[in-house]
Amino acid sequence: MRILITGAGGFIGTTLTAALLRKGSLNNASGAAEKIESILLLDTHLPSTSDPRVVSLQASISDRETRKRIAEWKPHSIFHLAAVLTSAAEHDPAGALAVNVSALADLIETVGNRSAAPRLIFPSSIAVFGGLLPDHVDDDHLQRPQTSYGTHKAIAELMLADATRHGLIDARALRLPIVLVHPGPPTQSVSDRIAGLVRDAVAGRPSVCPLRSDTRVPVVSVETVVRNLITLHDADPAALRGKRVLNQPALTVSMEDIVTALTIVTDKVPDIRFEPDAELKKIVDGWPKGFISTRAPSIGVVADKTFDEIIVSYQRHQGASPKSKTSAV
């Protein structure tokens, strides 16, 4: 089996690559486990790797020569992670549209095959929802995106559904909330502004929280996201019941909850100063607080249990020694 990962140099992409190499196989179109022979990593910046199963292509997804290379590769499965995220998309909507929408259309045209439709796994976003929202938002809630990024993801979901209807691809999408914990260096993405609180507390550094202490956000660990993307890939089409998009069930925490969990896990009160950022607050306030899925349990897509576990997992990956104390946050 040949796998393509776009945006492979990013936070989720690097974690996904490692997980696929460890797993060694994915389900094919017949539902049988098939050995992963090679993985084509595509991004403008890629980490070095010595695994003989990995082929690195340091290029832009929007480049015509890149698409030619993908067509020659003939991937059986694609994890399309390349994207311009919320903050950057707000400052350059046209540039973000080219990556988030136009490049996806070109990719579908490049890999689409009615006689042997490749499976395409796509991380959509909580940002497709907005406006007046109930306490809990399920898979089929009406989409009213309030950002360019959310609009692009909503368009992408429809494009993938239409291409699947035409038999060109077999697309499945998982809408992600805030994904943690990016190891750094710091970026201006919304998720990384939250991740910085954990990074700095674990390292014993002071940090600034850009949201009020009572602001609640839905979160998920990158490890859980990657497991669920692979689970979604391997799911029997019949189990999807004709629905190709579902929410990633999330753990909802306040900034105060994060401080409490950090205090318990690190055994030290973190040095966090609250300085709300109006632009970030506007984005986050437009998102669901409770993010759930009625379809997820039937195919094995799960949420994290506690925020403590997210912190402990980050500590382990950073080589720190986790404390034994835990809370229910």
C-alpha cells in the first residue's frame, strides 16, 4: 500500500507519520489489513528520516509539478493535512483559499479514479460552526462559519462529499477542536496559544494566557487525533451509514481548569498571567464549547478522558518525569 501525507511536516503530520510506520498496515478497499510499502511525505519543510519506507517531497501542494509527481505515485490512501490555519487565513483570505480549497480541488482531480477510488482522510474543523450555538454541538448541526478558515473547511467538506458521490475518491473527514500539545517553537495559531500554557508550565517558564480564566474550549490530544484519523481510515464504509463527516469528541476545559491540572501534574502552581486578546477571544467565542458526536462511538472514534492525561503525555514526549497525581479535569 502506498500512502500520501500532505502537510506532513506539521504537528499532526509528523505524529501521524510515526504512528503509521509503527502500525505498519492499513485496511484496503476490501477491508483487509495491507502492509504499508511506502509513504510519500509532502510539505515545504520536512524533518529528516532514515526509514526506507519514507519518500520525502519538499514542495508546495499547489505546484503543478508536485501534482504530476503525486499522479505518478498513485497513492492508495491520502491523509490531506495541508492547510492555512485560522489566524493566518483571517489576515490573508485569498492566499488561504488557494491552499485550503483550490489545492484540494486539484488534488481530487489528480488522484480521483472511478475504477479504484483512493481513500482520502481529511481533518476538517470545529470552525465550520458558529453564531448562536447550543451547549453541545453534534455532527449534523447547521454550519455557520464565522472565519475564513471555517468557511474554507465547510466548502472542502462539500467538495469531498461530491467527489465521493461521483466515485472518484472515498473521503472521510474528522472535525477537529483545539489540538494539543504543539512542542514549539511558538506560533500564532489559536491552538498553539493554548498549548504554550502547557509547554511553559512543564518547562518552568512564565506564560501569558490570551483568554479569560473562565473561557471554556474543547480540546483533544494529538495522539488521540492521530489514532482516530487511522480508525476513520480503516472503518467499514457501511459503519459510516452514508455520513462522511463527524466531529472529534472533545474534552471541554476552562483556562482555570488548565491551571488546576498543571498544578496537580507538575506539583507546582504555574506562573500564568491572564491578558485577554480581543481578536483571539472573538474567534474562540464563536466556536462550540461542548463538541460531541453520535456517530463516533460506532466506529471507535474517542475523546481524551482528562486534561491531566494530555499533560502527562506531553511530558513523556519531552523526556520529563510525570508526577503520579491526577485530577478529574
